[in-house]
Amino acid sequence: MDVADKLEILADAAKYDVACTSSGIDRDAQKGKMGNTLAAGICHSFSADGRCITLLKVLMTNVCVYDCAYCVNRASNEVPRTAFKPRELADLTMAFYRRNYTEGLFLSSGVLRSPDYTTELMIRTLSILRHEYGFRGYIHAKAVPGTSPELIGALGHLADRMSVNMELPSQESLRLLAPDKSKHDILAPMRQIKDNIAEDRDTRALMRRETTYMTQVRPKRKERAFVPAGQSTQMIVGATPESDFQILNLSAALYRTLALKRVFFSAYLPVNADARLPASDAVQLNREHRLYQADWLLRFYKFDVTEIIDEKHPFLDPDLDPKANWALNHLDFFPVEVNAAPFEDLVRVPGIGVRGAKLIVKARRTASLGEPELRKLGIAYKRARFFITCRGRWAGKGADFSREGLRAQLASPIEGGRHGRRADRVSPNQLSLFDAVETSEKTRIGRVDPPDRGLPEAPRAEGRTPSGALLQDAGRAGTPPRGEAFPQGAAGPAGALPQVPEAPWPLERKSA
Ligand code: SF4
């Protein structure tokens, strides 16, 4: 099997992992090295099913000794299996980067032989990228639950972000659907990553002050920061009976105790027939969407989870966003005067976001604000007007200021109604990494197979992927490659699994 075939299988197998968005870290280019990263976000392209592909999102291998009920790569499924050799994947990442196809790597994996063996493969790949090729682009690496602390430590010094997937919100659900994983195996690496990040930051802060104390503990050589962009996790929603109340409480606890940057929610997508899984495939993206809105309130609006949801109403209202729902349950809090209310009160008004509240606070220093000024500041006035006064006058004149009356005004079923399965949603003009999707006459694109499928071809003016599909980042079309030459991948014998090179660190291997 050549590298392109492996890529096709392993990129497709990785599409169910949603835990990637922007990089969250700034790092400038450096002379003699390759790449940089921007905190402002590097997700410009999305695959046909809505997943980001600006990062080369791929599995090290889809061979897996575990048998998680919800996973397409589980041991009991009969699917084509393959694995990258570390150098193949490193070369591929560089080749994609040089051709402007991607800006980094999102690396996950099935469990090949054991968590430690798999992690060694990932470390070897990232070592080649970072140390041999001097790659400074963004790398997100998944930690496999059950990996030894030494290997988590080594991986963390090579990646920018790490994540350990919670997968399911309770121990019972894990036991039912992912019997090879345990709560401890998942939480232990998360705790270690959190502690190592804090330790690394402290050490660096001390080094910058150059205290005499540091002459004893200063590292001998400059090491890469440990997971500088923090850690995240992912939970599947809808495969098990846990309520939004349980999911949001767990998320809040993870933010509080493990300092997570992000909790991703993934609406359950049936890919296997299994008696342990829900019979229906009607888990809707609407629920995932409301959970993300609630998550936003926790992270940026300083809501407490108890303000968003309670045990008596364990599911978020599908027709009302959680902030509007809070407002309707706290009508005694409103209206707030936009010319006087503190920032913390302004952000609680439906229609006023964090940015809008900041603009209001700044603008009212020099002017008294009314409807025209608020509209100019970009406030969603049509929503906000029921909850504010401007210069002492209620802006919602004529509206019924009752829970029912306001609910009728604010209820907003998510556009498109019931989204249904994510896999069924193919937007026009969005192509998968490999398929040439016929859309309209105007955007029809024929698949162009490269003459040699061993490695990506030179970039085409339209910005196509190696197999001819068009990347969605129109701004990149026709941009020149980042380098002239790229390393040639060394494809192994057909179907052979990679030989792991000797690890440069001492370790004890766990058995599977
Ligand atoms: S460990 Fe479970 S979720 Fe991960 S690849 Fe294997 S079967 Fe899938």
C-alpha cells in the first residue's frame, strides 16, 4: 500500500474526531526552520462533512486492539487497516505544508499493540518533524489513555496542544461502550498534562528572572515548552442517556480542576450496528449546538453552570439559546440601563456579547447611548431591546414583558430545523479531502488522479489536494509552495506495519 492509499484511509478514519479548532498559540518563523503558527485560528478549510482540514488531520494507524462500540476503527470491524511509518507521516506533513495545503498536523491514533507502542510511533514522527526538519508549525497530538507518564511527558514537549478524549460522560457508559478504557486511564494523563504545563510555566518564569536558585535547577539545554496551547477533550453526546445537566457539570468541573482550554461535543453518529448503541440515528446537531452555546457562557460570560441548567430541567431548551433562557427566568434582573450598568450586567443581556459590552462601556464615556448608537456598535438591538433602557426609557415599548410574551419573541429554532445526522449534511461547494463532488454546473470539478500516487504532486493553480479535490480556502489558490524541494517518503512493503525505531528515552513498555 503506498502513502497516498494510507493517507486516504487514515485521513478518512480521523474525520470523526472533532477536537480541533484554531491553534491558540503564536510562534514566529525562525531562520533555518520551517513554519509558524498564529493564535488567531488556522481553520480555513472544511471537509464535506463539516470537519476542518487545514490541519492535516490523520491517524497514525487505524489498527486498534480496543473495541469501543461507537468507533469505526474498533477491533471487531472489518475495515481496511494500515499504519504510517513515522518518517512517511513526517514527510507527508512537510510536503503538505510546503504546498500550502495545511498549516499543521492533528495526529490521533488507534491503539496499535499497546498505548505505549502507539505513543512511541507518534513521538518518533513528531521528533522527525521538530528536530530533523525544524518544523515550527502547529501540532495537536492525541494522548492515548493508558500511556506511561514518561511518554506523555515526551509527547507534550513536541506538541502544541494535547487532548485526551473523555468520550463518554460517565464511568458506567465507559464500561458499557468502551470497556477497554477506564476513568483512571483517561483522567491520569489529563492531570499529568495540567501539572506539567504549570510546572513548565513556573520554571520558565523563574528562568527569566535568572535567580541564583535557578543555577541549580536550570535545564541543561533549552527544551520546547510543554503543551503551550493547553489541553482539550471531546465527549460524544447522545450515545448514552446522560443529560445536558450531567454533561455541562462535567465540563465545568474539567475547566475548573484540569484547566482545560476547550471541551468539544460531538453529536453521536451511528457508524456501527451494536445492541449497546441507540437504535435511532436521530441524535441532532441542535443539541450539540446548544451545548456549545452553554459552554461559551461558562468560559467567556462567567456564568456558573447552576445558572444555566438544573436537575429539574436536565436538558437545554432546543428552541431557546441558554442565555435567553436565563434572562426569561430572571426577569427581575431586567431592564438594565446601557448608560450605567456594569460590564458584568451588560453581558447578561440577550443580544449583547462580550465584545458588544466592551464597546458600550468604552463608547458611553464620551456619549449617551440610544438605539442608533447601539446599532452602530453592532449590538443585536432587536433582541436586546426587551431587556434594556436607554437614557431611562425602556427600549421594548409595546412588547409583552412576561416570560411567555418574550419567549415568543426570542424563540429561535436553529436555522434549518432538525439537522439530523452530520454525515448527511453535504454543503454545496464543500468537498472531502479526496472525493471529487459534483455540485452545480458552475462549480463542477472533475477528479484528476495524479500520475504517481506515491507522494503529493506539485500544487495546481486551483489549490487541489493530491487526488484532485479542491481545498476550500479560495485565498490560497495559486499561491506558491513554501519550499522548492520536499523530502521523499519511503513507503514500506505493502501492508507492512511500521518498525518502531529505538526510542531515545528510557521506558518500560506496558503490554496491551
Ligand atoms: S481506542 Fe476506541 S475510540 Fe480509539 S480508535 Fe480504538 S476503538 Fe476507536
